[in-house]
Amino acid sequence: MRVNEHAITAAVILGLIALPVWALIMDEPFTITLVTRAVILALAAVGLNIVLGIGGLVSFGHAVFFGIGGYAMGILAYHAQTYTTLELGMLSTGGTKFMPVIWLVAMVVSAFVAGCIGLLSLRTSGVYFIMITLAFGQMFYYFAISWAQYGGEDGLSIYIRNDFPGLNTLVPIQFFAICLALLCLVLFLMARLQSSVFGLALNATRQSAIRAETVGLNPMRLRLLAFVLSGAVTGLAGALFADLNRFVSPTMFSWQLSGELIVLIIIGGVGRLMGPVIGACVFVTLEHVLGGLTEFWHIYLGVILLCIVLFARGGIVGLLTGKEGAHV
Amino acid sequence: MSLLQVQNLCAHYGSSQALFGVDLALSEGEVTALMGRNGMGKSTTVKAICRMIPSTGTLTLNGQDLHAWPSHKVARAGVGLVPEGRRCFADLTVTENLIAAARPGDWTLKTVSALFPRLGERAGQRAASLSGGEQQMLAIGRALMTNPRLLILDEATEGLAPLIRQEIWAAVRRLKTDTGVAILLIDKSLKELSSVSDHAVILERGKTVWSGPMDTLTRETSERFVGV
């Protein structure tokens, strides 16, 4: 049976609302935290899906932006909570505990770094692009480990979750609502982007850069813009993830995390709007359920991934809709 | 001044030379047939004009040196290419293929659909699911959406059914009469080329060996260099 993609979108969003509401009624705050984790990972993967799914660029260093978002939150909140000054050359600030400002900083810094990484890495393609993005990821990872001022290898703990006007962010359901609202907003923008002239041009570039050039499209510019947008969204997710855990550490920059984001998208469906969301839900569910049974749960994840790659190229969304995913 | 000026154009694929001195000139609104046997450098000339491969010699569009430009800038300057083998964006729908290439100008979704009504009927269909003829129409429509001043059709009727060929040639004639677009045509049908082209340029082993008005092309010359 083939399912309409809009129906899948509606079902997943409704599920993401219903499950935490059920958990709230049943007084199971941990379930709400789990769903929040899935929503944030989904947001990070939606960001990656812009370059991977539409642009066909296998970025193996997207944890850079996730980590930058996390550290942006960690550093700003650390200074605000310890009443110390953050010196940035000519500029000094006391940090902030205000979430929207933290998100903005996380997105702007991630976008800037994505622009710099993109300018260098997008000159390559295929396996070289994968390796360069991985190398940048490792650079940031080792930098974070040696950054003693902000906890080095041990990471940085934040005592209290940051503030959002009108909400008590320490209440799991309220923090979840913020994350879900942001995910829905980004998904809406992503849907618009996919059908926009920019999205179509980027898609055309994925299918053939040479052909795209002959109709006047500049692949480098399109990919760079996509990379910047993608970095900003993943950076936002990083800030939320750090706020969820009230902790930021160099593992947010790790290549394993970059790999997990790719896995989430492959499970859900490459280039599909809800692919990353479904992938993140499956991933977090497996992590929780199988992780409780055995510490080697990744083996089962590997088997699932193998089956999807071999038998369902469009991921779960592709399986349900009967359509293949984007060819990368 | 010619719209497109090509003089002594040379090009290489790696270490092997493919073009040894191609000369051709095209004015606004003019249709020129680029002829020659297989492997004589017709498609390579097109690739060099579109800056898809490096080349040397004179290559100007409206007096501007194309050698200084990347491929996408040449397209934006007004060179619309309908490549050999159609090469539509298979994962995009007909409309999406056209929108992705769109540049401001007279050619819009509406005018392209008027030229090729089949495209209007298949608007929401993925390019991969179209027939060969429809894909060819889409490739022409996509090139027109860039609102070119020079349209290059590289083997636009190759491998198509006779009825579809007629439709394509009819569209080329309409483009010639109704618009001021210059057209550079590569095709195997001498009959159709002769009826639609104002000028002809013949290539032999990567070099221009004959050029002139189409009505001065003798049977002897075409048999000698083109084989028909």
C-alpha cells in the first residue's frame, strides 16, 4: 500500500505531539526527554538533509555545526551564570541566558564557519569532499578537547536551563514544545525551500553539475549557500541539544555524531522532508529499547541500516510512499 | 558585428587534440548548420563554445571574450544549449526542470507550453518518465527558459520517431520565424538542415573546411564532407 507523503508528515507530527502528552498524563517525564532528544536530532539531520538530500553532498563533518551550536550556548550561558565577562577582542559581554539570543548566535557562528569550510571543501567532490569535511570535524573536536577554559575534555556543565519568555524551560513538556515548534518551523521552511527556485536549482546541480552549468546555474554558489543554511540549522539543533542536557562536551564535535546524522537520514529517507524526523525517532527508540537490553545495540542498528540500503533505497519514507530517495 | 565569432578554435581532450582550427560566425536571428561526419568535432566545438572544455583561439559573444568565463556565465550571457542525448534533470518534474533554468525574458512556462503543448500536458510528470521525444522537447524548452540569444541544438532529433522529428523541426522553424534567436544546428538530416538554415559550416577532422550560405552548398561538397 502506498501512503501519501503529506499523510506521513501529518502522522509523524501528530505522533510527536501525542506521545509527550501521553507521557505527561502518565507522569513519565523521561519519555518526554527522549522525544525531545529525537526532535533535536531530527532538527540537526533536517539541516544536513539540505546538503545531503537536495545537494547530494555527503558532509561527514556536520558535527562541527552541532558542536558550535552547543558551545555557543555553553559559553554564553556559562558567563551569564557565573557573572564573568566574555572577552571577544574589542567586544566584551556578560553572556546571556536568553534562548532566542543564544539560538541566533549559534546560527550565525555556525553559518559563518559553514561558509569558511564550504569555500574550501566545495572545491572538491566525492570522497575528497567527505574527507575534507571529516578533517574539519576532527580539527574542531581536538580544539574543543584542548580548550581548557571551557572544560576541555570534560566539557562544560550549565547549572540551569536557559530562559524563554513566558515558559518554564525546566519543565520537560515546555522545553519539548519549544523544540517541536522550532522543528515544525524549520520543516515548513524546508518544504518551501525544496520547491523554491533555489531548491530546484540545487537539486538539478545534484543530478548533474555540468548540465546545471549549461543552463546558467552556478553549482559552487548554490552549494555554498546550501552549506551555510545547513550549518545554521544544525547549529540551532546543537544549541538546543546542549540546553536539553545542560552540558556541552567535545563529543558534540565527534565524527561519530556526524555519522549518526547521516545514518538518521538514510534510515528515514534521503532528500525526504520527514526522512530525518522518522530516522531520528527510530534511532532514539532503538537506542532506548535495544540499549536497555544490550550495550551492543549498534549491531542491530547496523543490520537495519544494511537492510534499508539494500532493499529500501528511499528509507522508511520511500518504503511507505513507494518512491526512491534522492540519488547521492 | 557577429553575435558569435569563432576563429581558429583549438581544443584538446587531455593530450589528444580534437579541434585544429574551427571558424564560424553567427549573426542575430540567423540559423547556421554545423555539419560534418561523425567524430569531426561538431559536439566538441559546441562544448568549447559553452566553455565545458578548455580551448584556445578567438571565441566571442557580442564582442566579449568567452574564454574568460565559466560555463554558467556563458549560459547567462545568452547561450542556450540543448545537449546531445537530451540530459534533462530526471528527478525533477517537467515544470521543475523549466523553473530551475528560468531567467527573465519572453520565454516563460506559458510560452514554452505554447511551443510544445505536450509539455503542458505533462507538467507534473517526472522527466525520467517522459518519452524520448518529450524529453527532447523539455531539453529545448529548458534551454529556451534561459532566454538565450543563441540557441545550440546538438543532434536534437537523434533517435526520435519521424512524427516527433517533424514536431521538433516545426518548432525550430517557429523559433526562426517568430523570434530573433540565433540558432546553431547540428543534425544528420541534410534535407531538414537545408530547409531551415541560412548558412552552413562543415568540419573535417576538427577544422572548418567549408562555410557559406546554405543555398550555395553543392551536392558534391556535401557528399565529399558530410557523406550525404
